[in-house]
Amino acid sequence: MTEEILGNIHSLESCGTVDGPGIRFVVFLQGCPLRCKYCHNPDTWTTNLNKKISVKEILEKYEGVKEFVKNGGITVTGGEPLMQIDFVIELFKQAKERNIHTALDTSGILFNRNNTTKIDELLKYTDLVLLDIKHIDNEEHKKLTGLSNTNILDFAKYLSEINKPVWIRHVVVPQITYNEKWLSELGKFLATLKNIKALDVLPYHDMAIPKYENLNIEYPLIGIPPLTKEEAIKARNIILVSYKKNQP
């Protein structure tokens, strides 16, 4: 008998409205290799801190709210879901057997073009990828997250090559990514992709400060104000103008 795969779960949200199309059942996984300065879930960074839940248990919880999310589906986010790829594969495989729409919210930081066996298996059961591009410039990405963006951008290209539907998500932070040069460069890069279905520009907020205080972690962006709604609209327009200008 095959051993049941358990997921290291941070939390579950039964009626998410910002994690893909429709109202979603959202699974937050533990573990992330990135240390984004604006991260609002620092309690998901490490693994083995939370409860282990089986695929069966998650789908039973989904069944309990499916009437509310029938026009949505299941989104797996984190943390970084690719850190628990075997669990996500099994969850999405069984979800598709029930005709549930599946969305993967990832940065793609663990993508490796030289070994795509598991990611291909996961994508087979994934209807939509919510791809988080943190910063378009590699050196600035390292300052912002601690790691290079090479794998992330390569994953974006790979998803385009296999024509997997993607929503691009980009957090805009004053003094960091709220910058016309970087926003234009992002639009230029996105113009090389053929699979983009939506662009979500997410304004930076500082509501996570109490979490950092509770965890005794220094908040990295003290003093940087939240992005206003008007600034978010302007940032999105800069990306889109560059995107349209650079279309092949």
C-alpha cells in the first residue's frame, strides 16, 4: 500500500477572493526559500512548524464549502508550494478527478530546466499558474529577496513555451519596485510571453508589522509608506504601455 503523502500546512481559507478566478478554497503551505522584504507571511518561511494534513482531509474540507466556491476552485500558495511538490501533485491530481479548478501560486524559484519531471507532472493537473515576479532586475531581486531571479524568469519562459495559462503578480513597493525603469523592463519581458491571461499589480502594505513583532523579527521596510491606489494604477499603466510597445 502506498504511503499517504501529508502536507505541512500553515492554514486554510475557505472563501478567498484574490487567489485566482472566482471564490477559492486556499491552501497555505509552510516553507519558502525567499526572504522578500515585504513578505506578509513570515510565519510560513520555515517548515515543520504547523499541522500535517492529508489530501483526503483537504478535499473533505473543500466539499464542505464547495457550494460557495463552485465558480472558483482550489488555490495552493504559501510559502512556496514547490517546496512540497509531491503533496501538491497528489492534491491537484485528485482535485482534477473531481473536476475542481486548480491554481498554483508560486514564484517558480525552484524551477530547474534540466530536471522538469515533477514540475511537468504538477502542471499536468494545474489549470492556472499565478506567477509572482518579485523584481525584473537580477541584482535588485537579490537585494529584495536574497536570491537570484534567474529561475523565476526561466520558469515564466517555460510556461510560455508549453502555453500554460498564467496570471502575473507583481508587488509594487515605493523606493524599490515603484520605479519607471523597472516597471517598463517588466512590461518588456512580459511582451516576450504568449500565455498571459491577467496582470495583478499588488500595492505594498505594511499590515504585517505586528506579525514580525510577534515573531521577534526585525521588519525590513520600516519607514516605507504603503503604495496608494493611484500609484498602483500608474504602475500598472507603465507596465502595460511597455508590454504593448514591445509586442512582437
